[in-house]
Amino acid sequence: MLVEALALSAVLFSIGVIGVLTRRNAIIIFMCVELMLNAVNLSFVALSKLYGAAGQVFVVFTMTVAAAEAAVGLAIIIAIFRHVKTVNLQNINLLKG
Amino acid sequence: MNFDLAIPSQLTRALGPDLLLMAGAMVLMLWAAWRPDSDKHQRAVGAASLALIAVTMGALFWYASRGFSSTNGVIAVDNFRWAADLIFLLGAFGAIALGMEYNARERILPAESHVLVLFATSGMMVLAAARDLMIVFLGIELMSVAVYVLAGMNRRSPKSAEGSLKYFLLGAFATGFLLYGIALIYGATGTTNLWDISRKVAEWTFPARPMMAVGTGLLLVGFGFKVAAAPFHMWAPDVYEGAPTPITAFMATAVKAAAFTTFVRVWMEALPGMGGAWFAPVWWLAAVAMFVGNAVALSQRNLKRLLAYSSIAHSGYLLVAVAAGSLAGSSAFLFYLVAYTLASFGAFAVVITVARTGDTNGELSDYEGLWHVRPGLAIAMAVFMLSLMGFPVFGGVGFFGKWYLLMAAIEAPRSLVTLAVVLVLTSVMSAGYYVNVVRLMFMKPRPEGAAEIEPSGALTRGVVFTAAIAVLALGLVPSRLIAWSRASLPRAPQAQVTTTVAPK
């Protein structure tokens, strides 16, 4: 089961990366980042079958951090929505050069 | 004394300065939220934050003078940690001091902005202490989440919000890579403790297991994003331009220093045995960052963006020390970090002084003829620019920073002569924009109708002149700083094996 779980985790992580790189909607990009983090969680849980509880402790930490990040991230997305009335990154381009 | 980190009370004592700062920051957070936002309240909380930083620094000096150590567990208790903490606290002190006056001018009234700097700093101190990848992850997030908010602190400015969004999305993306790298290293070695990892790697008969190599690579990508080294730098100029300038200074110095500190510790303590796998990627990362940072900075017209690209180039210089992978490299790294922090902070403080409400007047043309209207400011800016460039004598400590980096690169176990040549050539390239700023300030007349430069507050003036004098003074007597950086090294992996108990 270990190999299958790690392979699934790698596939999910890659889907997350591809999503971040190709999508232009800030919220969808954020969801893809969450997918990446949870793919890693799957790896940790699978590996803790081999090495003991450290991996599962790590998952608890990761989930806590992801929750804090989500709170801050959504607040930032709302803040920019108030300015430009869109969350599409193609229309958010004041800064460049 | 030697802390036994398996005992909770001793673990708490080993984290003394960090816990002091965190507890103080939480009390200040309550106080900041207690009263309605006003300029007076913002300044009061700022002053209290400065006092808290001063107290933490005192605790830090006390810990450093007692020569504490630890031989096991997740927290490092060594001089490298205290030295790095000192740099972060200096950065935080400067950011809050500049922030008090900048926030008053830009009407950023929430007093939390100063407290968030303290939270970010406590994350950095955790990072400097981390001897376990789990703590590395927690420290990076503790720091980053606070800085995402700080970047968007100017809620009336769409640029600030945009910079904050970009920083958040790319920072979270980088965290994903970092975390996956940690997971794969955990999978290959069965541990997240840095020393245990290096022991495991040393036991392997064949050098690099694929899982470990991929994990190291992902970790490198994650750190590359966090320190803004090209080709993972694209967020930096936008975020640096959009963020309130004191926060930009904080990000360019303390945040970068924190990411680099843990980078160096992980590389020196956990991964020296993986040198075959990471040496070439780090080499190229350093070379590309130096080249791209300096080349793009040449075409910048906005000083904040110029300094952003210059900070990318400086990431490249610091990566040379990482690639050296030697103790001389780590000491050159600390020395350079001090030189860079002072000069960079001073330069951003000058940018704050020249700018007017709404962060206008940041273009290079606004600096023309500065010498004729504000000679002191022009001289200080010239010192910072020459120091960042590494010019002898007038550039003060910056010259010695580059000098020790070069020496470390040439004497490294794997010779880095080519990289040293790249370093010198790109430094010559950087003269193109650093000297240009000096030329504009001194050789051009002040244009007709140029905006008047408002008198700056006492704190901003204080930061500019303290930084300028420190750059020049340390340039005259660098020996104290060298002795300090040589005494503050991460533990060499060879030394660990003899001084620690055998792995379980």
C-alpha cells in the first residue's frame, strides 16, 4: 500500500502544481495550493506506517498552518476584490517591469 | 550549561528569548486592539514594541554570554542562532522605527502593523533555532503568514493589495514545495532531525537515493522562492514595490536573512553528505541570481524596484557562501548578512525620506541634484550604494563582505573559482546602477519644479545616520565583526558525531 499511496500523493501534488501554473483565478490557484499541501499530508500519513507517529504529528501541524494560511489568504483576496472588483490575475497588473 | 531538551523545563529555558518576544507580542496585540485606531495609539504601540525588542536583545546577549549549548533534540542552542537572532531583531527595530513615522504620513492607522512585525520576528527566531525540519516548517510559516498581512497593510493602496496577493500565492506555492521536500527526506531517512539525517546519509553506502535527491531538490526550490533567488524571484520586485516601504526594508533584510539562516543550517548540518546532488544546482542558482538580478536592475527607473533587483543579486552572492559549504563560507555568510542588512536598511530609509505621501517620488529622476538640497541625505545614500556595490573605503563594510565571500569561494573544498569570477564580473555590472544613483545625486542640478523634500522625523533620520555610521565604522575596523562571525558557526557535521551520543 505504501508505494500506491506515495504515487497517488505525487500525482495529486503534480495536479496542484499544474493548476497553480495554468489557472488565472486567484481562488482556484489557492485551492490548487491546498491540494499540494494535502497531497503532502497523504505522503506523511503513509510514511508514518513505516517510521512511527512523527509523520502523523507533522500532518496535524500542516493542517493547522494551512487553516491559518487560508484565513489570511481569503482576507487578502477580499481586500484586492474591493479595489479591482475581480479576482482574475490577468486583470490585476498595476505592478510590472 | 548544557540543555537536555528531552526535559520540558530545560526546553522552555532553551527557547527563552523567543518565548519572551512571543509573550510580549501577544500582550501588545491585546493593547493594540484595546483602543480605537489613532496616530497617537499607533505611536504608543510602536514605542512599546521597540522597548520589547530592546528587552529581547538584552536576553539574547545574556544567553550568548553564558555559553549555553544543547546536544540533542529539536532546538539548536549555539552562537549561530544568537548571531542570526541579533540580525533579525535589528531589522525589526529598524522596520518599526521607520514604520511609526511612515504610517503617520501615509495614514496607516492600525497599531497592529507593529505587532505583526514582532510576530514575524518571533517566527524568524524559531527558524534560527530549528534543528528539526518540523520546526523549520513551523518557523517559516509563522514568519510568512505575518509578512503576507504586512505587505498588504496599506489598505487604501491597490498596489499594496496586489503585492500582498502575489506574495501570498507564490509564498504558499513555495511552502508546498518545501513541505513535499521535507516529506520525501523524511521518507528516505525516517527522521526529521537535522543531525539524524546527516548520520543516516553518512551510513549509506551508495551516495544518493533517488527519494532523498528529489527531496533535496524540492527543498532547494522552496528555499529558492523564500530567499528570492532567480529564477524563483518573480514575486520579489512587485511585492517590494507594492508593500509599505518600511515593510519592504524588513522583507529585503530580516525575512531574507531568516530564510537564508535556516537554509545554511539545513545545508550544513543535514545535507553535507548529499553534496554530489545539490552542488551543481546551488552553483547555477547562485550564478543565475547574480546575473539576472544585476542585469535587470540596470534598466530600472523606480528606486524601490531597483533595490528589489539588487536584493535578488545579493541573494546570489549569499548563495555562493552556501555553495562553498565550508565553515569559512558560513562565517563569510554572517559577515555579508550584517553588511547587506545595514546598507539595505539605510537605502530604504532614504527612499522613505525622499518619497512624499502616497509613495510618490520614488523614481530615479527624483534623486537628481539631491546633494544641492539635502547634502547629508545624499552622502548617506552614496555610502549605502557604494557599500551594496562593495566599493573599498567609501563603501565601508560592504567591501569586506564581498572580500570574505570571495576568499571563502576560492578556498572552498570544491573549488568555486568560476563562481568567484562570476561574482566579480556581476559586481562590476552592478556599478552601472549603483554609481548611476550617486552620479544623479551629485553631478546633476536639481531640476526646476522638483518636489520639495519634506523634513524627516527624528526616527527616520536616526535610522539613516546610524546605518551610515555603522557601515563606515565597521568598514574601518572589520576585525571585531570577523571575530564575531567566526565564533558564530553552525556545528560542523564531523564535530557532531564525536560530541553526541550514538544514534538510537
